[in-house]
Amino acid sequence: MAPWAEAAWFGRHWLRGPHLRLNFRCRGTDWEERVRPTVTGIVTDYLRARPSAARLDEGALAPVHARLAELEMETGPRHPWVPDNTVLERPYDHRLPVLESLRASELLAGFLSDTNGQAFRAYERVRAGGALSLLALDLMWTTTSVAAVPFTTGGEPIERGFLSLRSHADAFLSRTRDPVAVRAAFDDRFRRQETVLCERLRSVEAALSDGATEGDGADRSDRSDRSEAVGDVVPFVTEWAAAVRHHQRIAHPLLASGEVSMGGAARAPRMPTRRTSEFHAVLRSDHGHEDFVRTDDWFASFRLMMNYLYLHLNRLGLKPVDRALLCHLAALTVEAVHGVDAVGSFQRYVASVDPSSERPEWRRIGEAWAAGGAG
């Protein structure tokens, strides 16, 4: 489709039956004369040769999809399901109840289109024997490294960024039937895999370090071989980092101007909390910096990149429960490798700083990034 489509991306969805959505942006004449007939022909021939044989119970899944519609603010009809092995044309879904504006929809579509090739290559990697869980961990660590800014000058961005992974995991754990038991199972998983996970994080950070110094003019006579070897282990890290950096810079001024907002996602309903984690208890304490979450434009751009990461992992087939487990493992790994802990870091850099007497260094660093002085 490259000659006729300006952008293209695919995603998974459940509305009116589990399906793939193939999205294209092109001129009307190219859609009518080129893209639509070509795509319809290719997909129809594929389904005819390899039809889906899955048998799903629409009635049994109705309560699940009703709950998904509530959580995702999905307003479209859920029934009847579209027959399996069917190609159906529909207008593009801009997800306005969540994204709130066409500009926000275009921003998301641009990111998903720019990373579409990475998604296909990830599928190829998994088909060849690679582990989706490891690829997901790589992208989690990469995003929290390159989209974050540090708490202090000279600090590591991931030592701040990983708090988002901790928060995501804790939110999931707090809503399970038995948060204590599930957390214990997650912790046990980490203990059994700690050595491998720590080595993986070090490989990701080595790849990011090599990528960051490519244009520094230093002697790199042996760097290309090392970078190639690291790239074989963590194959999508540098490409993903570049996409995140690029789109975060595009998003930031739009968030600052109000043209794009995180407000829609914040209004989405949540499952009831059964047990508040220690981290969330500190996060929600009366520390005086609560306005930061609502008013800081750098933080909004960071949250947006994390949301984009999770959407990308969804289209790779990662289930929500597995995503929560991996966020937990990723956060514990950062703590082990960097010698930090989420609760202690938040208490030290945020909760213990009196906003009436001093301006936290991390606010100044975020403002410098926003002004183009970092990142």
C-alpha cells in the first residue's frame, strides 16, 4: 500500500466480535481505485485459504464485552457480531469519547503508523521463537528511560520513569480478588527470574547508551560490533526509543496548548480497589504536589507515551494480566539493578519536599526538557 497510503496501521478490537482493524490514510481516489480493492482482494484470498476455525460464544462473552465497553468508553453497538472470516469496511474510529479531539486522534494514528513495521517484525520474531514477554519488557524499560526525565541533575531517567510501571502494576493488583496472594505470586516469579531479568535490563541500557553516542564524534572502532551483538539480544530498543522521542516532542506543545488532553482517559471508570498498595498510599498522601499530575506538561507527555506503549503491546497480543505482571517484574528489576525503590524514591524526592519553601529540582528539570534543553 506504500505508493498510495500516506499512513497505515493495524490493531486488535473486540467490538461486534474479536477482529483486526486495518486502518489507512489516503486520498479518496486512491482509496476507491487502489487501496480498497487491493486490501479487500488480499485479505479475502487469505481468509479463503486459511479461514479462522475459532468458535466463540457471543452470549457468553456479552457480559465481558459490556464491561469492556464501560471501561473503554466504547459507545458503538456490540451486537450482532460480524460473521467470522468477513471483510467489512467502516469509517475510521477516532475514539473521541476518550481522545476528545481529532488532533489527538491524528497524533495517536501517527505513532501507531510509524511503529507499524516494528509490530510486524515483533510478530516475526515471536514466530521464530522469540518471547513476547521479553520484547514487551524491553519496550517498557526503553520508554521509561527515554520519555522520562530524572529526579536530579545527572540522575538516571529510568529511576524516575519506572514509578509509572510500579503504579500500573499496583493498580492492577489492588483490583484482583486477592491482592496479597497475587502480589506474592508475582514476587515469586521475579525471584525465580531475577538474574535473567537484570541481565536483560543491562542489555537494554547498553543498547540505549550506544544509540545515544552514535553522533558524539568519539572513537567507535569497536562499538559497531558491540552494538550489533546487543541489538541481536534486544532487537527493537533503539528504533522504539527514536519513535518515542520523536512523538513525545510532537505531543508536548499540543498538550501544553490544550489542543490535546489527557482528560478523557482520566474519566474512564475503574474497577473497585480491594487493597491500596504502600506505593499508592504514599502517592495519594497529602504531600502538596498533587497539582503536578494535572498541570505539568512534561508529565502529560510522559503519560501519553506510556499509554501509546500499552496500546502497542495490546496489538502485539499481550493480555492485560500479563502486562501487569511484566510491569511488576520490570519495576522490581530496575530496583535491583539501580539500587532504588519506588516508595523510597517518591518519599525522598516528592513527599518530603515542602512545596511552599522550595521548588523541587525535578520540576526545574522537567521545565528544561519542555524548553528543549533535555531529551
